[in-house]
Amino acid sequence: MSKYPLNPNILTDEVDVEPIRAGFGRGLKTAGDKDKNVVALCADLTESVQMHLFREAFPKRFIEVGVAEQNLVTVASGLARAGKIPFTASYAAFSPGRNWEQIKTTAALNDQPVKVVGGHAGLMTGPDGATHQMLEDVALMRVMPNMVVIAPGDSLEAEKATLAIASNGKPSYLRLARDKTPIFSTEKSPFEIGTAYVLREGRDISLFGTGTLTYELLVAAKLLEKSGIDAEVVHVPTIKPLDDETILKSLEKTGRGVTAEEAQIAGGLGSSITELTAEYLPVPIKRLGVNDRYGESGTPREVFEHFGLDGKSLAKKIQTFIKKAPQYKKGY
């Protein structure tokens, strides 16, 4: 039994749902209450990225730069150099999608504590379609030296993650989904940068999820249980730095793993974990996510099902993988 406190209603119709970005908005307001050096900058999307709570509370510490994402992070880097803790927010398609070079040169290269918040990331952007469904951001930010990369699993965790990066003294990327998603954690559930959490213990396979896909893996694990498959579910909210110890410990026990993410599998969480196992543990790993293609327009649920990333579809893919991939045992 996992020691991680889970929402008791998680797999029922009564489970609470809320946009992950709402947790960021609350967390930013709290961070502003705690530290007068916290400032916020937005690129004309204040309410969409939930920065309005901070703006209303601290109008003199809020800067609207307009539709100018490159300027957004450049100004933030200057503020960081002056001792402030700047949070910048836009849609992930534009930040880091449009201003990656400015993030690299002015923030990461100088190791300035600029917080880049990418809203409306992944497939949850739904009807806005491929242009706004940012799927490459994890890969873009993971390869950037000095950058911390976090994809919260629900709104409660997003609130905790916001407070954590406010005080970590590092350039950081926080990935936020748009639509309402189930809240699987609780107020007492832990969050620390660089830590992965075992949500459900198992012996047959390790399922590693990040962001919105962790909940879908919990659904898949429940479905797999009906087929006699005992799946371990590990939530990986921090993609960089990766929790090598927890991941390898789980894989040593189960002998094979699956990763799932609402992003391109090239360069994402799956790539990060397979890079780790290639060095230390030769276990079979199946990467699930978006595979070398762009998004589609539709409701979030329709898009998830189209790409086979809902719990039911994931369970089927995991079953197929288990049939083909033998469990690794020490001594192979």
C-alpha cells in the first residue's frame, strides 16, 4: 500500500475537478503574500493563465507587457538580476514556443531565477487545435542547462509547485493544462522539486506518469487489475531534475515500465527515463504519448481518446506491451 495520500473519491463519479492553472493562480498569490520580491509579468493573457489574483492583490508588482513574449522574459531576467523573483506567464505555444532563445540567453545562461509558466499546454487545449496544443515544450525546456521542469498532476499540486519554485533560486518551467482535470492528491500530499511519488504499489509493471496523464494511469491500473495485472503507478511531476532513485527502485522490482505524457514522446518524460535506464538498468520501456505528429481539434476528452491517452486506451496498450516484453531479472 502506498503511503502517498490520495483523494478517496479519485476513481468515482464524485471526484473533484478543477483546472490545474487555477492552482497556479492561488499559489502565485500566496507566494506574493510571503515574499515582497515576487513579481508577475504577463503577455496579455492575465485571466487565462490565472494571474489576475496576483494582479488584484499586488497591482504595483504586476507588469503587463502585451503580446511580446520575447520582451516578457527579457524584462523578467533584468528584474531577477535586480533581486526580484519574476513569474512570467503566457500560453506554452508562445512561451517557451516563441521565446526559447531569450529564455536561454537571458535567464538560463545567467542562472537567473526567472519562472516561465506555460499555460494551455498539451492536448487539453482541445478546440484550439494543433497551433495552440503545445506538445514540444517539455523537450525544449529539458535540454536547457540550469532549467527546472515541472508538470503538476492536478491543481493542488500546481499550487504547491508554484510555492516551491518561488523559493528555489533557479530558472524554472511550470507546465499547466487548460481544462478541468480530476484532483487525485490531497492538501496533505507531499510535493518536493526532484521527487517522484509511488501512488500505487505493484509487482508486474511500473507506470510512470506526469501532468494530466498520471490520473489516466491510475484509471488504467484499476482496469488492468481486473485482468490480473498488478501495476505500480509512479507520479513524476518533476521531469528535471529526475528522481533517479525512486524510478530505478520501482523498475528493479517490476522489471519493465511504461511512461505516459501529454506531450511528444521524443525528448519528454519517456526519453528522460529511457536515458536513465540505458545507463543503469536494461529494462524494457514503452513510451506512450504523442508520437511525431501534431494535435487535433476537439473536446479535450475526444482528443485524448483520439490519441489513445485516456485510461481505457492506455490499459489496452499496456496489456499489449506486457505480452511482448518479458520482465527483466537481475543477472540477465
